[in-house]
Amino acid sequence: MSLPPKHVNNRVVINVGGTRYETYRTTLKNIPDTRLSWITETKAQNSDCDPVTGEYFFDRHPGVFNMIINYYRTGKLHAPTDVCGPLFEEELTFWGIDERQIEPCCWSTYRAHRDAQETLTHIDGIDMNQDEQDSDIDDHVAERFGIEEVPAAKEGKWLHWKRRLWNLLEFPYSTKAAKVLAIISLVFVLFSIGAFCLETHMNFRYVTVPNATILDVHTVLEAQTMTKPYLFLDVVEYSCIAYFTLEIIARFIFCPCKREYVMHALNWVDFMSILPFYIRQIVIRISPELETSTGLYYLNTLRLIRIFRILKLSRHVNGLKILVQTIRASAKELLLLILVLGIGVLIFACLIYYAEQVADFGENDFKNIPLGFWWAVVTMTTLGYGDLHPRTALGYIVGAGCALCGLLMLALPVPVIVNNFTLYYSHAQARMKLPKKTTKILVGAADALKQQMSLPVSTKHDRDVSFIPLPK
């Protein structure tokens, strides 16, 4: 049975990558201002239409087109799960469909690749392979110094060497020399932290007070002020301080922007970690009797800042960079976790305070609600120190409820953070292991040239191979 003429004229055949799709022109008109809606109006002048067969041919991905044509039929745009996000994004651009029309059920999957790429752009040395990274680092440093691409002989010896030395100090993977210097710096950091920890142990200290022993002291403060670390620890200390001082001076001299250098947090950590050493040496030279004073001892404890030098490992371990970016990207989930935990702590601290008063026989650990805060925190986080615990039946019930609620509150937001870390880490590892692209492919360049040469002069500027949807 043949169709009436009006139905035959209404049908349209679309060939996408060798796969034929048949639909109605009225269906394609459901989504106006798109590529498929335009072919229903310009059949005679459309170069995509075969005048012999009457079908339209597009050399695009046929699998993705299933979602595109279904959008015209149902009005709901879903993202395929068997293709990557960038491919579907390119197809939407070609067909002239706004990505904001994607259904909520598929939006997170569609945006996952873009969110990961945006996050990785803030991590130095991950989003490019080694050869491209070296070139981009040189360009980045040259741009910060205000240098154009000119030979080294013309840019000035001082500026040339300043740029090279900053590259050596700032980017550990730029050259082999930079890698060696980064390893040396890391060794000094580890030795400095190790010596700082060992000198607090009595086996690495000797008594400086005459006729006194370690057994005569009763507090840790007294033991530290009456003793000194052995000589080899002092040698390690002085060597590390000398190296860190030279490094800070060199980085400040060769940095392209002094303001950015001063605003960087890790630079302040470097400066504050060596400052107590020099203050102590100046005070001892002025008044030697103050060497064993309590005030100078507390000033010396500011050397604790040096342990934050371990954060420099993030320059060498990409996993730490990804972890920091994961925490930033998961800020909303972390705030939600803290908020939910705070609400639970407040509720159960008040409940346990009044529950323990029901049968109070003088052994009540919860003298006030703030003590209940501490008990609720250690219970909800499953630590359970046991320093405070309920003693009544009603208190046990409240404690059981607090522990169960704590498990639920901690279990719900954590998987989101873990998924973010897995997503970013997998993207970073993939981009680091990606081989270098030696050939740049210009897709559609030859066809574009042929079409531009065959079109009249008046229409050459009106046609483009790529399709850009008009703003609505």
C-alpha cells in the first residue's frame, strides 16, 4: 500500500556515516534553528542533498546521531555512555544543538570530562607530555619576564641567565640540571626534618648543667633546656640552614615578579623556618646567659614551621597535586560533611547530658554540655577514646544512636570525594602517558578549500565548513 503524496513529500532520508535514517520533515522542524531543521527548508540549494537519491549525507558519527534524532522525536536529549564527552560535545556543536538541553540524568556524565580537564589545568606538569612541557615552560617563563621570542644574544646576558636560573629553580622537570637540583633540595628538606625530630629524643642529647642528670628533671621543658643535641645534629642543622638561605636569596633575585613571590605561601614557609635560627644566634651573641632561658626555648620551637617544607613534595609527586585539587573540587561535599557532623554533635551532646542525669549516682562524666561535644565527636568518628562514657541505660541508648548516625553521616559524602579523586587521577595518568603527537591533522581543510573555490564570490564569505549555532 503506497503512502499518500503528502506523506511521501514529508519523509526525509538522512545518511550519517553510511547509516540511513528515515523520518518526517515535521519531526525535524520540532527543534528550530538547528542544522537538521534548516535542511527541510533549503533542499534545492543544500550541498548535503544528493539530487539523484534525494537523501542527505553527513560524514559524522552514526552512533551519536541516534541520540540527536531521538531528541527531535521526543524532545529529550540524552548523552550516550559508549562515547567520550568531548566527542558528544563536538557532535552537538555540529548539529547546532545547545548542550544545556541535556537531561539532568546525563548532565553529570557529560560534564565529567570537562570538570576533570578544568581541574587539571591548575596542576603544573600534568596536562602535557614531557617534551611539550619543556617548551611551554620556556614560553611561560619568557612571558612572565616580558621577553619575546628573540635569540639569547639579543635579549641581554643578564635577562637571559635570569630566565634560565629561574627555570632551573622553579620547574624541577624542565631540564636534567633542574631535576638534580630538585633532588638535592628534597634531600636537604628530609635531613632538616629528620634532624629536627631526632634532637628531641634524649638519646641524641647530652646534659649541659654541671652535676645534673636526666633523672633530676620532671618535665619535658626542663629536660630540653638542660640538654643540647649532639654535634652531628648541629652540623646537619647548620648545613640545611645555609642551603635554604642561599635558595631563598637566589629565588628572590631571579624571580620574574617580586610581588607574586612574596604572595606565595610556600615562600613564607621557607622564610619563617630559618628566621628563628638567626634570631636565636643574634640573641646568644648579645647575651650568652639567655641561651638556656625559657623564652629563647619557645622562640626556638618556631622551627616547627620547617615541617611544612614537606609540602614541597607536591612539586615532585603528582598524586599530591591531584589530592589538593580534589579537596578544592570537593569543597561543597566537605562543607556538607562538617555541617552534618556539627548538627549531630550538637544534638547528641545535649541528649547525653540530660540522659545521664536520669540515674545520676555521682559517677556522671558529663558535667556540662561542652564535655558532651568532645564525646559526640570521638563517638561519631568511631574513635572512642573511652575517657568519657555513659553509665546509664538511657545513656547507652543515646550512645548507640550517636555511633550509628556517625557511620551514616561519614559514609554518605565520602564516596563523592573518592570518585572525584579517582576521576582526576585517571585523567592525569592518561594525559601523562599519552605519546607525543608529531603530526597535526587539519580535518576538512581540503574540502573547505574546494568549496570556497567553487562558490561564487558573493557566497564565499557566507559559508563555513564548521557550524556555529546562532545565539538565541
